Amino acid sequence: MSTTTLPDRVDPGTAVGWARDPDALTVIDVRNPAEFETKHIAGSYNVPLDLLGEHAEQLAARLDRQVLLVCQSGVRSAQAQKQLAGVGMANLHVLEGGVPGYEAAGGKVKHGRYRWSLERQVRMVAGSLVVAGVTAAFWTPKARLLAGAVGAGLAVSALTDTCTMGRVLAALPYNRGPQERTATQVNEQLPTQHPAA
């Protein structure tokens, strides 16, 4: 893997500047299709994290330019960076602050049907389960275990920088977007490598 003088984490203002030259940069959004449909950076490509992980080598072979990895907050794009770097891909950069940060910095985004972000859904489900467990404990003391299990799951999620609840929620029809795409369809949407000079 070659090294690069550019940072591997990029602030939104810098990313907006980079986006002015779309031939030198490919923006890969690793959120699920429904999140992408709701709001995404203009000109970006949607490659959900689960498909990216399964086909990292194909993706690495297809791209030869700077790649800006994007999600809602930066967590999933950092995971994508590790997966792609693991197959030898260089020139990978994670957008700090995700799509909301990019839009706040004046970057052009496209809006579609509104949906809650996956992170917001996780917070809602986790919080609701804790409240339900604590409330039910007034009648059944063992219900406290539900709140404890959710708390333990959140701690493990933070320590491992993964989110099982997020993966489960992403599989729901609400989060799949307008249509399911195969890995081949996702790969074919990406720009091809520049011809050798």
C-alpha cells in the first residue's frame, strides 16, 4: 500500500473543496440505501458497508483516485476505510461529521424522502428498551435485566466500534431504500480506472 501526504480524516470544508474536481475524487457513501435516498452528497456513490465488506477487493481494483468515504457520523466510513486498506487500497479518506457536516460546510447535497438516520433509530430503540425494562421491573423485577442487557450491548458496541442493533435495523424493509441492489450493480455504478498514460 502506498502512502499519501493527504490526511486520512478530512474536515467538511476541505471535502467541499476537493469535490470541485470530481474527476480526481470519488465519494463513496457507505450508509444503507434508505439513508442515502433521504440525503446524500451530490455525485456520491452508494456502496452499503455490508456490500463493501464482501467485495472490497473488487472495489479496490476499480478505483485509482482519491476516495472520500462518507456515512452519517464517520463511524461506518472508518470501518470501510479499514476494510479497503486491508486489501491494499490507498488514497482513502474519512469525512469527519458525515453528510450533515458536509452540508453545514456549504457542500451540495441532494434531498429525497425523509427517514430517520440509522444512528437515530438505534438511540430510539435502545432508549425505549431501557425505559420498558425499568418500567416493567415494578411488576417483574427480572425485567431489569433487559435494561442491563441493552447497557452492556451499548458498551460492547462502543468498545468494538461496531453496532449489532444497527445491522439488525438496517435489514428492515424501511431501511432498504427503493430497491435492493446486487454487489455487481453497485460495482458497475462506480467510475472505472483512468487509462494508463
